[in-house]
Amino acid sequence: MLNPVKMYDYLALARGRVLDKVRTLSPEDYTRQFPIGLGSLARTLTHIMGSEWYYVQRMLDREVPDYSTWPIQDEKPPAFGVLNEHWKGVADGTRAAIATLNENHGWHRVLEYRYTDDHGRRMVSTATPADQFTQLYQHEVHHRAQVVNMLKQLGHTLGDLDFNMLMFARRPE
């Protein structure tokens, strides 16, 4: 059985290692352009954080304001310190949402939401909170790989961020 809290704890632990490395970079390296991800560490990390917030709003069946009104957007990423502080609040909200859904067993209720697609069409999407959490999880892993690649191009390595290395208990035999 999958444990969403443990899965999110893994994301947060791996993310923490990535953010610890990014914290050591100059503002120039943080915003340097790359031909992957959203083009820079700043934009890609901002996108991950904003998407996490968005998916949680969908998991909780909340109305999401139009992207143009969001205070932090990946096209105008904030300085790393601002992003890092804001993400702490987002992470707290995510963990609380996961706990609420676990307590209420609300993972599999079908929810509909409306949005405007990239072509300006109004659309209706149907997904369960479990679907949204799966997207949140996979989305972060996908973009984290891009961030790790950018860091490697800047000469920084992070070691093994695999789930089993970070989350499995180990002891000498």
C-alpha cells in the first residue's frame, strides 16, 4: 500500500538536498540560462513550487485563481531566499492536505474543475485527489531531474537522491 505522507516526506527530503546546493550558488548561476527545463534553476524551481500549490488546491477541491493573479510566477522567478521561504509554507500546506485526506479517506472521490487551456479554450477536467497527488509527485521528480542536470553543468553534484537511499532504514549486519 502506498503511503502518501511517506512519499511526500521523500520529496521534501530530496528537495531539501537540492535547495541546500542551490543556496550556495551566486544569483548569476541561479538565473543562468540552460537548454533544459524551464531554462534556469530559478524558473524551474519556481514552477515546481507553484505547481505543488496548484495540485494541492485541486486535491482539496478549491477554486484556483487565474494564473495571472498568482503572486509568484515562473516567468518572473523571485530571488532564491524568497522562493525558499515561500516554499516552506507551501510544503506545510501540502503535508496538512495529505494528512486531511488520509483522515477523511477522501483520496478516491471524483472531482471536476474548470480551466482555460493553452489555446484559450474553457475545459473541464476530472480527477481524484489521488490522481492530483500522483501528478504532484511525478511532476516534481521530472523537473528535479532537470534541476540536478543544471547543477551538474555548474559543477555541483548531489549524490544519490533515490527513494531507497533516502528512506529505507539501514544497519550493519
